[in-house]
Amino acid sequence: MEKLKSKKFWEAVLARAIWTLCETFISTTVGATLIEDLNWCFVISASLLAALISIAKSIVRGLPEFNED
């Protein structure tokens, strides 16, 4: 649990969460545009939920790019 006190860990978690948010935003926007019904509330909520899940997974499972050494 020492990793939760590390600034380097939280920077890596935030970078991963932002990347996930952007991927989800782009994919839901493109997908919704292709079916001609863009619901911004859905796009934003799905993107934020994906980022929150990414943060939770990073805390529970850790990050492969982060060493506690």
C-alpha cells in the first residue's frame, strides 16, 4: 500500500485514466455518428465511467509500468 503514497504512481494512474477517457470519447463519438444519433450525455458519461474504472483497476491491480522499488 506504499504505492498509494507515491506521486509517481498517481501520475501514472492519471495518465492511464486520461488515455482511457480519450479512447472512450473518440470511439463513442465515432460510433454514435455512424448511426446518426449523437447523444452527448451518453458519450460524456461513458467516458467518465471508463476513466473511473481505469483508476479503480490501477489501484487494485497496480500498473505494469510502475515499480515500487
